[in-house]
Amino acid sequence: MPSTQPSSPKQSASDQATAWFARLHANDVTTEEQEQFKNWYGASRQHAEAYDKICLLWDLLETPAKRVEAGLKAEQPAPAQQPLPGKQPYIRRFMAASALTLAMLLSYQLPMHYQNWQSDYHTAPGQQLTVALDDGSRLTLNTDTALAVDFSAKQRNIELLRGEAYFQVFPDKNRPFIVSNGTAKARAVGTAFSVKKTDADMQVIVSEGTVEVSAGKADVPALVHINQQVDYQQGRVGPVMPSNILETLAWQRGQLIFKRQPLSKVIQEVNRYRSGQIMIINPKLEKRIVSGVFDTADPSAVVDGIKTTLKVNSVSLSKQLVLLY
């Protein structure tokens, strides 16, 4: 398990500074942690410079993003300046999206660093990792995933901090295997299943055996059997539904399969496999329907497929930031 503060000698000063910045801006930061940060900050000039750089970068991104967003809302074009149909200018929206996305990239990276510090195992975008646990179970982390392992004599606990993982559980009736997203729980004895966390929601897909999914005393636990799935959304466990395992677990074969999914959902999923972001700046595109099979090793090819199929335009501000309009 990680240490008691969000920095490690094995990390670079920049990574430590980023982890500290994320922790100090969390709602549950403690006085003890603030004191630990002061000690870390004053321990070396390298620490101080790295943290000051993070603070400066955050200010540089946050301020113009707010100004551009406010100006975009306030400014309305005069009737005489209305563009011809099909020629809507995206320049102001483009500028706003650029500034806001840069801020969004940093705001995502901060909690990601902190989650990585909390975890026992984690993967970067585009990576996968298979781990053999001490009890004989195996777990496979999909892209951009972090989880913490806590085994005791009575039960085996996994907390999924972010992302998606597949669990092949070694049978042990005396020690149930429990995967949690912090609220909802998936409980198994000997089975194989995947769990995906999206914000506060969780999806459980069972490929072998049976998994019990619950979320507090108010909900009746749902029993999910082979080739079935259940979603935990808005604080409640939904109905058990059939699941096409070949499609839903296609990421294990290096594929992403979409069948009549809105473009917004497709882009959200593809972004998990990239170190940067693809962003839709034309809201009319978000509900366009997409079907296709994509290679997870080449998520950028999705942009080419979408451009050809849906006839949309794109611009790359960098290798990390692509805008669709």
C-alpha cells in the first residue's frame, strides 16, 4: 500500500508536486497533510520550484479560460452579421474550447496523479496490465485504470479508483472477493467478471459464475449471472440485463466495438485510450450515431473514421488535443 503522504522518493519532483497540488485542493485535506506538505515544500529548492510551476501553470490556464467562456456567453452577433447557412463561424467557440480543454486536461491529470498514488496498481492511457494476486486470483487492468488491494483473513477487498478491470477470482468461500467503487459493491466467491467505473457510476459484467451487486441497505442486492450485466447509476442498482460478452469485453482483444452509439459516448470512451483529448465543439454532432470496430492501439484512427463516415471536420492543436466541428 502507498505511504501516508502523496509523494514518494521514487517519483520526480514534478510528479510529487502535482500529487500535492491535487491533494491540497481536495475537500477532505487534513491539517496533518498540510503540515506534511510544508515540510516537503521546504525540504529542497527543487520541490519549491516544481510546486510553484504547477501553481503558475494552473493560474495561466484557468484565468483565460474563464474570460473566454464569459465573453462567449455575453457576446451575441448582430442580425446583419449572421452567417450564411452551413457557414457558422467556429472561431470563438474554437478559442473557448481550446482554453477550456487545456484547463480540463490539467484538472484531470491532478486527481489522476493522486489516484495513482493511492493505488497498488495503475495503468496509463493506452496501457493494460495483468497481475497475479497472492490468493491465486488474476486481474487485468484496462487503459487509464487505478485500483487498491486490501486483503485480510476474512475478505478480499478491491477499490476501483478509476477505469475498468477484469477479475478472475480464485474460489475461497471463507473470504469473499469484493470490488467497490467507493459506494456500490460487487461480491463474488469464485467467478470472472469486469467492473467499470465512470464518475460515481459503476457497471458490472459477468462472464463466469454469479456476482452479487449492492449499494447500501435501501437496495435489494442484484444477482448477476453469466452473460449478464447491471449498472449502478444515480445512487441505485438498476435491472439485470443481457450482455454480449464478445462486444462488451472486446477491449481484452484490443478492440472497441460500437453499435449505434451517440458520437459523444464514442468520443468519451476513445479518450480513455489517448494521452490527450478529442473534443466535440459543435453540439449538433454529439447525438450523431456511430457504428464500427476500432483498434485500441490506434485510437487516433477513430477520428479518421468519424470524419469519413459522418463528414465532420477536425483540427489538431497538438498531438494531445483534437477538436471536432
